[in-house]
Amino acid sequence: MTVPMSVASERRGKCELAFVVNGRRENIRVYPMERLLDVLRHELNLTGAKEGCGEGECGSCSILMNGELVNSCLVPALQAADAEITTIEGLAAESQLSALQSAFLECGGAQCGICTPGMILGARHLLNKNPEPNADEIREALSGNLCRCTGYAQIVEAVAQAARHRSSE
Amino acid sequence: MRSDPADYELIAPGKLQTVVQLLAEEPGKWLPIAGGTDIMVQYSAGKLPARKLVSIWNLPELRTVEISPNEITIGAACTYTQLREHNIIASEFPMLASAARWTGGIANQNRGTLGGNIVNASPAADSLPALLAYEAELILVSIRGERRVPYLGFHTGYKKMNLAPDELIRAIGLRRQFSGYLHYARKVGARNAQAISKVCVAALGRLRRHNGLDALGNMIEDVRIAVGSVAPIPIRLTDVERTVAGKSIEPELVQLARKAAAAAIQPIDDIRSTARYRAAVTGNFVAEFLQQLREQGKTA
């Protein structure tokens, strides 16, 4: 028996996506295979996550999904249903930068800035799992985030400084 | 050309049973998607032939590692991060934990899955030589029931595998029988992180137990050597294994094994490396493995 065209195409089209982004509940209609990166940037106007390579190699679209670092260019929107998402826009409280953001500024960890949001989310993910990482652990944790400006030394220093700052609090 | 999301269907039934029913209703029409680290790359490039996808990400049945006295079974949608962080995998199957560490960056490890690495069937997949060396078994599920097959023989040619259109890998089984073995895993890529292998190897070896000054203490009792990125599928170097099994590890034997390794593979020139380089590295890995095994015999 062949499925009538109308039934087959019924499942296509947009779906409801309910999730929490930077602490705010969102309810939007999206195509289920839309990339989470595009949903964040185009539907929610959160342009912090950047598109670099679009294939999971560069990390500039990194965000946290349920606390896990993911490349948002590789997440179909439907898989973010009910998830808690954190983007770079969610780190600062009002105009008060997070310790990590301040450390990136102070150490020269941001130059052109394209990699910075992903780099900081990668660092956040690391510090959540390992509050006192050594330099090798920082480098391994950020190995999926490419930077073409800094040479990485300032970034590693920034993460180390943020870790020291947090542990002395 | 980038794909238009309006052309694709994706559903998330949330239950393994429903996924399996769907695969049976329209065999070959539905593509299971877990963490998307391969599928979404093809999709973004406009190269994904499937139009209907079914999400198996976060299905609890596929995310657990079950431990029994003789075996561990790893749910097919367990991520590399899970493999890296699991105590028993790290201590008893360290080559699999290493492969998980080598695969992509942290963001990819949080989404990429062991089952995905198997069905994506890249000749360069880092976890597959470890599965060959540990003689893993795959537990395949369909509406017809479950079957268990050795991973060896599952891949039959480039991107070809013994998986029926209505079947899904549910879990990967590993027997807990490798204490006392040397677990040797190495990868060569363009850089340490986030690079696809030029050659990757996983080898297991055990020497005959020492009895005081027994001259046979240096003799190889059991050995398995598997290599990726040197043939259309990851392969066991059975000729090399036969060459060295039962022998004592002397420089001549190492040379013989190195030559046998180069003869047993079918490497190609491609964007990542050359056939010549791959053959040389494979031989060096085999030689280094045997030397380390000999050293282990001295200290045992």
C-alpha cells in the first residue's frame, strides 16, 4: 500500500521548539533540521555564536547545551527541545562581565573576536568540570577551538587567570 | 549548496521500540541520527541523500554502559566523552579510551558516538582498530529481534556493512579478558588535536608467563594488531600476527614483522597523506609495539 502524498508530507514543515536560552524560556516554530546555530542567530538574534567552518572543525559556534559544550552548527534544532542553552550572551550579569570574560580582556585573549565566544564557552565548560586546570588541560580542552590571531598563549593565560580568580574567591 | 531545512523531515520518538518500528515500516527510508557530527556535516554541504531522519540522541536504552563480570556492553549512542570518563573502559580497554580522546575536540566528543563511528564507516575512524583488537561484538536490533555479530567482518568494503535496512546497532560488547596484555595505541595525524588520522593502530600482546629464568619468557603467546586509514576498511594484520606468534622477540623478527605489515596493507595517496608514508608509519608502529612488548617482558 502506498502512503497518500498528503499523509507523507504531513510530518514535514515546522515544529514547536520549547527550550531555555540563557535562562529565558523560548517557544518558537522552526524546521526540525534547522541548525541550532541558525535558530540562535536568526530567530533569537543571538549573534554571539559565530559560523566559521560549518562542519565542527573550528569551534566558533560552540555553546553549552545542558551543560555540555557542543558545536551548534552540528545540532539539528529538534534535538535542542527542552534543553538549557547557554551562549556568550548569557555569561555577563547585566553589564558585569564574568570572570572569564574579564580575564580574556586583561590578558589579550581576544583580538579579532571571531573565535572568542566559542573559546570562552569552551573555557567555561572546562572550569565547570575541572576548576583548577593546568596549562596542558586548558590546551586540550580548547583544542577544538581555533584562533588565527593570538597564538593561543594569551588565551591559555586568560583561562588560568580566571581559574585562579575563582579559586581565591 | 547548503541544504534547505524545509526539504527534510526529522522526528524524535524518544523510544527505541518506536525507532525500530519506523525502520521496519519503511526500510532504508529513515536515517538514524545521534550526535550529528558526521550527518550534519553532509547535510550542511548539501550532500545528505536521506530526506527522513529519526533522532536516536539521548535514547536512554542506547546511552548506558552495562557491566557484568565477563563483559561490558556499551550502548551505541554513548559519546566519546562517556568512553573517556568511564573507569572500566579507561582501565581495561585503554585503547578505546585513547581513541575517544583523539577524536575531534571536546565539543565533538560530547556529541559523537561509538555506534555512529561504526556506521559512518570511515576507513580512518579512530575507534575501529581498538574494536578489532578487542574482538568486539555488535548487538544489532530490529523489529525481528536481536542478533549478535563479531565486529570483525561487519565492514565488508568501503562504507559497506552487514546491517539490514531495518536494523540499528544497539550496543557494542567487549569481553573483559585483557588484563596482563600490553595495550598499544597510536595515531599519526597532521596535528595532535582535531585531525583525522593518517594512520592509527591498536595492538594487544601478551608474552608467555615467566618461570624464573625460562628462556621462553620472551615468547609471544597472543597478539592482535589492527590498523586504520591504510585500506578501504580498518583491518587486522593477521599475516603479521601469524609471523610473530609463538616467537621470541628478536631484532630479526621485528624486521620481518615490519615488512609483513607493509605488505599486508593497501594504503592510498589522498589529501591527508601518501601511500608510501602510511606504509612506513605502519611498519614503524608494528616495530615499536613489538619492542615495547619485549621491554614489558623484561620488567615483568
